[in-house]
Amino acid sequence: MENFGNWSVLTTDFLFILYLSLNGVTLAAVLHLANGKWRFQVRNIAVSMASLFPLAFVLLVLVLANGEHTFAWNVAKHAAGAHEVGEAHELSPWLNYNFLVAREIIGFFFIAGMYTLFIKWQHDSDVDPSYKIQRRFRNLALMIPVFYVLYGTMVAWDFEMTQVEGWHSASYGFYHFQSYFHMFLAFFTIVLFFLRRSGSLVKPVEEHILNYMAQFMLGMTILWTYLYFTQYLIMWYGRLPTDMGRYDQMMHEGFGPLWWTFLAMKFVIPFVTLAITPNRHNPYTIVFVAFSIVIGTWLERYTWIAGAGDSEFYHIPMTHILDIGLTAAIGGAAFFIVRWAMRRYGIIRSA
């Protein structure tokens, strides 16, 4: 368990890259279904994030290969096996490690394949206005949110909810993948802001798009707060000691500063700022809020993952050179991959 916190940084980084890969297509599909006219300015930029799927797969293999350092319940299982002579440590069938690895790899390739198909059919819909092509693309767009919910729920259960064996929340899947969609809106807003400032876009994005993103972020902030609070309220009000134990351990036994920091960065700062109408028209204010949401989401997901271990082994992130170096390397690789994809597909000008 001593190294669980360090490996939790890698798990959190993996989930970040995974959801950056997923949510560009998810956003494009949602805007298409909502018939947002402004989608044509941003959807090719958004789906370019899917170029991160190969990096996400490499990170997936790494976190799965180091099972005892990635999953707290796996550590507990081996500890029990070492100390309880003649007594097997029974786990839920869902926590069969071979089954976990199989479903995560199969699920990854399935979702990556469907999302890649969406990008191809989106391109076809741009060049072919025929009813058949447009209808085919819309039908797949209808399925993308379904795939996102199902796959996101599985990822939420495997990498976060079941980290504490026997702990369960009926709304955890929704809370998890909605949090990452919230994060992606903020991240994408930052990307749009800096692409506009750099002047490198082949097709300019109008400034009012940032206002639309600010409204979207405000809405998702309110939804995230509801999911965060309703999950906690049920367990607290019902006085469920087994379920509340995980909250109490994180909030009162070492990760309290992280807990209240991500709550402020994901709810207080975005809501108080974006609820004021003029702020939703100020690009610099919008980007400040976006950075708050992105950083807050990283801290939130790390707290849930690393907080599954014993509090005596709690590890404050970015206090070790390995944390910083690993995250910087992954972030740098992601930056160059996305920039390469944007240049290849004519979104930004070549240097």
C-alpha cells in the first residue's frame, strides 16, 4: 500500500487521457443531436481529441499490468491470503481480476472503434449531403451517448467505486462520467481560447462560441453539484456507517484539504463566477473558470482513487518527483499528439 498513492497518480492521468479521447466525439454528437448551429465551427476540433486513444490504451495496459498498485481491493485480497491461513478471501464475481482485464480491454476497443466510425461518418456527412449519408450519421450520433454512459459506468465501477470492496453508490457511474464531461467542456474551452489567440486556425472560431461554452459549463456545474450532493446526502441522512466510512476517511483523515479544494474549484468558483452574466462574455474570466474546473476534476478523481487506501498511506499528489515527471510526460505526449492530428487534418496551419 505504500506505493498506492504514486500509482493512483498514473491511474488518474490515464482516466484524464481516456476521457479527453472520448468526450470530443461525445460533445460533437450532443451538439449534432441538439442541432446546434455553432457545432460546425468546433466539431472537427473536438473530435481531433480522439487521436489520444492510442496513448490512452498504453496507459490502460500499464495500470492493468500493475494490478496490486492500481486496485486497493487487490492489495487487500493478497494481504488476506498472506495472513489468513486456510481461509480464502472471497470477493464479488465482478472483482475477478482476469474478468476485469478482459472487459476493460474489450470495452476499450469497442468504444474506440465506434468513436472512430463516428469521425469517419461525420466527415462523410460534410462532403455528401444525401439523405442516406445524413441519416446514417444521425443514427450513430443517437447511439454515442448510450455507448458513453455504458462504457463510462464500467470505468467508474472498475477504477473508482469498487476500489473499496463492498462500497456501492447507485449514482456513482453518472457522477463519474458527468464529472469528466464537465472537465472536458472546460478543457475544450481552454483549447479554443489559445487556438484563437495563436491565429493558427485554418477556419476561425468566433468569440461568441466561448460564451456558449461558458453557459454549457455553468449548466454542467449545477448538474455536477447535484450529483455530488445527492450521493452524499443519501448516505449521510440514512446514517449508513459502512457507506459513510469512505467519505469520513477521505474528508477527515488526511485528504480533507484535497476534498474541500476540489469542491471549491468545481462548484464554488464556477458557479459564483459564471452566474454573473457579464462574466460569461469575458474570455479571460471564462478561461480562468475553465482552469479551475480542470484542476479541480483531477484532484477530485485522485481523491476518490487514492482515498480508497489506508489513510496512513495517504499521498498528497505532486509532492514527489515521480508524480510531477509522470504527469508532465503524459501531458507533453498528449499535446504533441493532438497538435499533430490537428495539422494532419487541416485544422491548424503547419509551422
